[in-house]
Amino acid sequence: MAVPPVKASSFLQFHAIRPLIFSISILLTLITILEALEVGGNGENGILKEILRDEAVFRLKELGKVSDREGYLERTFLSPASLRAAHLIISWMQNAGLRTWVDQMGNIHGRTEAITTSSQALIIGSHMDTVVDAGMYDGLLGIISAISAVKALKISGKLEKLQRPVEVIAFSDEEGIRFQSTFLGSAAIAGTLPRSILQVSDKSGFTLQDVLKDNSIEATEEILSKVKYNSESVWGYVEVHIEQGPVLETLDYPLGIVKGIAGQTRLKVMVSGTQGHAGTVPMLLRQDPMVASAELIVMLESLCKYPDKFLTIGEGSGILQKESFSGLVCTVGELSCWPSASNVIPGQVNFTVDIRAMNDKARAAIVSEFSKQISERCDNRLVNCSIEHKHSAEATHCDKDLTSQLKHAADSAIRKLSTHDLGDMPVLMSGAGHDAMAMAKLTKIGMLFVRCRGGISHSPDEFVMEDDVWAAGLALVHLLEQHVVE
């Protein structure tokens, strides 16, 4: 299943001091146990609190300091800060009893084998890269919670009793900031990266192949293909992630089960008119692409808020139902114009459109109707319009059986930590993309969301309460315990 570790990589320079790291790891484990017994005061529960909450929060804060920029968090694919973060993650994986290696796409792996001859592994993971001016929980919470859960099993003596292998993966790139291509790490493991990806350049003109070679990683199409896992070697994939939305906080619930990840369409709309002097062209004679774009953007908002006013929705074969549009969101995130001067009627306006929905047919209907409306309204305003399809991804649905196991584990964690009944656990749709989307091409997936303050993400204001970090880690412990041979 696992490809051999990269032998000559900047990621692995730390092996020169590996004996020291291993000794420190043992010492840290002993200190953790002793402190937990003293602080927790009740044996196993104290240990779990120390590892799953206190130590996990400390590690999140440590990674939050590892940045390529002064004053804010930014860590992109194979950047210097990414290498420093990798050293920390590898040492923590080893401290948890995992065998570690780094693959040819820079993904960090930590694995423990099963007591049985089972070869199908449960993979738990998330991403270690960040956006620009990021928070310290996006992606990282999933990695740290997984390592903490494995460490808790190690201390309890259950790690060597697992009936299937467990592998924790810190994916090298999910955000796609450096090479404008998301899921580099997880898509490589799923085997869905196109061959042309090695020749894609960053803003500095370095190709992905260049960057890999600079880090002593052999980067050829043949080598890259070895990163791909055989689907028969993987039992399933689980990802813990902050919600990045306000639903759980509104419901006052720490954890939520994810039913699926919305499909996504990204468009670029280009509107061209007649450039002219702002003071001399009469209003009735203008062909203004800015005003036309404004009308299109407002129309898009109305279309996505009230699709029934534009589309046939109701009962009957082949007709979309109202619930098909549940969770539909549409966003214009970028707008640019030329020549962009206060006293000039612009000649060209471009804007982006991001459309997401759990139902792929509903999303396609919105895209089709939006395209139709663009054609009609641009004709009415005597401007030229064109649409470029930039990206499309189908909705991803979580596996029912794996989700059931994850829900049972999360319920158990909530009952253990909560002083009162919180009711039924929320079931949510993810509007954001995650590594689970790529991994779904390889195996069945399950996801667990963790409450975040204000629903804020991709911001330094991103925040998760310490007890919610504890709840997430404990849910993974209970999930893993379902795969322990008693």
C-alpha cells in the first residue's frame, strides 16, 4: 500500500537527530501520563483530557506560529515553513507510535499495522497548508486530532489490538494557493492528478516539478504514479474539520455529521462595451459593461435566492423539486474593469461566479438559466458577453455505514463530555471543498465537523474552543475503538 519513503528530502533531514527525537518522545509520553493522572485525578479520563485537549491545543498553537510571513500565517506547498511544520508533525506522529515517511508529493504519513492480517487501512487525515493570512485550525485540527487519538490508544494499550491498519496523513496541499490547483496531496494519493500538473508554474515561474526537485524529490510522471494507493488496500477515509460556517454555533452543538460536500461550478463572465468619456457620452447612448455586469450580478443573487421564480419547480417526472435547491449558494468573488479610471466609462468588465449545491442537477439548472439570462440581458444592453467555465466538481456523498460509525463515536464523545442532553446531532452539508472530495475517488468517506466561533474561517479570527478540540479527538478515539479486537 505505502510507497517507499523519500530517502533524500529536506523533509527528512531531521533523521540525523532521530535518536534524540525518539528519546524526547518517550519522555514526553511519560510526562503526559504523569501530568494527566495528577491533573485529571481520575485515571483514563485525565489522560484523555491531557492528550486530546491540552496537548492538542498546544500543538495547534505551535503550528500556528510556523509561517513564511511575519505578522500573519501563510504556509504553502513545500515552502520553508511547510518543511518546518513537517518536522513537528513527523515527531508527533512518532511520539504516538506511528511509523513515518514522506511520499513524492510531500504528504506526511504515519501508520500502525493491525493485529490481524487485514491489509485494508482506515485513513484519517487533513491538510497542513494554509491560505494567506490564515487561521490555525483549518486542516490542522484534523491532523492533530488524529495523531492525538492514536496516541491515546497507544497509552491505553489498544493500539496494538487494532483489527485493521490505521494511517494518519497530513496532506501537503489542499488550498491550492501556490499552484492554483487544489488537492495536490490527496489527489495524488487518489490517483486523479493529471500528468500535466508537473509543468504548472507558480507566480515566480517555478514549476511543480522544479519545486519537488529543489526538495530532493524525484519528480517524474512515473514516480508520481507510485504515490497512488490501490483502492483495495484502503477500507475508508475519515476527516475531522472545522465547520467554516455558523450552523453548529447557532445550534449550540460542538460536533456535526457531514452528509456530503457540495458540487461546484466556477465561471468567468466577460462583458465588453464601448469605452468613453464619463462627461460627454449621453446616458441613453452608452454601452456600459459595468452597469450590465451590475444587473447580471443582482440577477444571479435573485436566481439563487428564489430559483422557483426562474425555473419550473414542483411535482412530476423530470422536474426538479424545491428541496433539490437546499443549500444552494452563489457568489461573485472577483470583479475587474478596464481601464479602471474614475472619469472613464469602462470598455471591459470581468467577474467570477461560484455556484455550489448538493444536488448536481439543480446546480446544472442554475448554470444553464444564468447563461440564458446573460445572453438576453446583454443583448438588451447592446454589450457583448461571454462565459468561460473554469472549474466543475460533482457533489460528493459520504458513505452511510462509515457515517453511522462516525456518528456513534461522536455521540459517545458528546455524552461523556456534556453535562446535559444536547439532543440529536446535527447533520450538515459542506459548502466548502475538502480533501475528502479527492479521497472519495479512492474509497468511501466520512466527515465530522467541529464548531468554530462565528463560523469564521480563512482568517486569523478562526477559533475553536478547547473543549470542542477535546470532543473531536475523543470522537476519533471512539471510532478507532470500534476497530479494536477485544
